[in-house]
Amino acid sequence: MEKPILVESVRYSAVCQECGAETELCGVQALVGEALRWDVESMCPACGFALAVCDGDLPEDLRARLLSEHGRARLQVAPQTRNAAIMRVLRAELCIGLDDVRAVLEQVLTGRYSGTLPEVELLARKLRASGIEAAASRTVE
Ligand SMILES: [Zn+2]
């Protein structure tokens, strides 16, 4: 089964931590198979200081930049699907408890669950792997 790589990126400027010159950063979030990755890279044009960060969770500021640049993606599931199966996937993927998963399920069923496209596409892939018809779609707002 083909698992295409999905990439979203954003460019923004920041101040070089070495020399203080303005430098351009490139932030990327990617879905590779069933793994979310991210990194931020920059190369200072003034002093050549190179930065590459990719550890741990996606930083909130990068997530905010991606959302404001590309907009939110929404998770869509076919209305006739079984809720218990969706909840199982949500609990496993989002690491949330039974109480929280009901609120998230409500968001999913009403088409209000959203995030970056790689995040939502990952959930859609997991749901499809469990036999649930699901898709990520970009909202235009
Ligand atoms: Zn510099």
C-alpha cells in the first residue's frame, strides 16, 4: 500500500543567535508513512551560522505559523461509521482517556476536529487502516 509523504513548510525571518543579523528560517512538518516529523533549519547569510532543530514534539510557535500560513485541515468521517471503532483509534493516536475521547469524537462527527494537514491526515490514515472511511480536507476560511 502506498503511503505518500505529505509536507507542509513555512518560511519566516528571525534574528541570528550568533551575530544578530536577520536570517530566514524554514520550518517543516511532514507525515512520512505513519510518523509525524518536523524540523527547523536556517543558515545565516551574514556569519554562516547554521541551525537545525528536529527533536521532540512540534514546537507551538511552528505549529501556529503552519496553521496561519496554510489554514486548518479538518477530519471528515463517513457518517455511518461505528463510533466505538473511531474512539479506539482516537484514544490510541492522541493518548487521551475515555472522558476526553467523547469530546473529541463529538468534534470529529460534527466535522469540527482540525489541525495541521499532516496531523489530520495521520489520523485519517489510521482510521482508514481500521476500516473507517476518513479523509483530511483543507478548509477555506
Ligand atoms: Zn549570523
